[in-house]
Amino acid sequence: MKAYSIKNISVIFVFGLFCCLSFSQQLQESKFWDRVLFGGNIGATFGNNFSSVLIAPQAIYQVTDYIGLGVGLNYSYSERDLNRSDDFKSTIAGGSFIALAQPIDFLQVSADFEYLNVNRNFADSSFDDNYWVPAFFLGAGYQQGNFVLGARYDVLFNERRSVYQNGIQPFIRVLF
């Protein structure tokens, strides 16, 4: 499997951003905040000696009626306490760059570059781990108004390091 460096991915993202921004210069002047959409994820799971909390806000700037660019933050905390040596506390924090396009009325395609810091602390400290992991998702979904239901695939998925169970993820996106 060919390894992709963060530098290469960053160059591709910046090139795409400049292409979109140069296209947007042809638009009529509009108020910046009128073109910004907000959304994201929030979640919590509590169970038998396990808890997990996720907060992931996003802001998308509509460059045109069909193209949006944005950023997101991601923070999650998980803890399992069964009084065993494999108990853990995990913190994952990072950010993302997001590009959305709507080529036809009901279809939204997306590209999300995410870079996360993973900090895992176990009851047996010899298993503790702290590392950065990139993810580059390409996705598509059915859009109805501000609601999108779809799936995305992490082209940089690494089974040993990824914070996700597999490379394919379903998603629901709501922007307002």
C-alpha cells in the first residue's frame, strides 16, 4: 500500500481551494455570514462501566450555490472501567477541512481531510499510546434540503492506526 504524506495531501487541498476561490470571484458581492452554514455531530454513549462523548462542530461557507468549503473540529472522550488490565481512557482531538459539491439537485459529493491526535491510556501503562492519524474521506449522499444521507470512504484507512473500525462510514449531515 502506498503511503501518502501530509505534505502531498495538503498541496492537493490548497490547490483545490485556490481553484474554488478563483471561481468564486465571479460571484456578485454578498454578505459573508449569509453564506455560512453550521452543523456537525454530537453524541454520548453510557453503558455498563463505559462512557463516550463526542462533539464535532462544522462551519461551511457556500462559495456558490453548488460548492461549499469549510472547517470542522473533532473531540471525543471514551472511558472503560471494569477493574481489569485492559481498562482505558481515550481522548481524540483534531480538525478537518471539508469540501462539498452538489452536481445535481439531489446529490451531494464531499471530500473531508481529517487530522486527529489519539491519546490512549490503559490501566497497564506499557500499552499507552499517543499518535497523529490522517483520514481523507470521499463521499456521496442523497440531499433533501439541508439534510444529507450518504456514505464516505477513507482512502487513507489504516487498520492498525485509524480511529474508525473500517474505511466505509455511513453519515447523516444536517446544515443550517
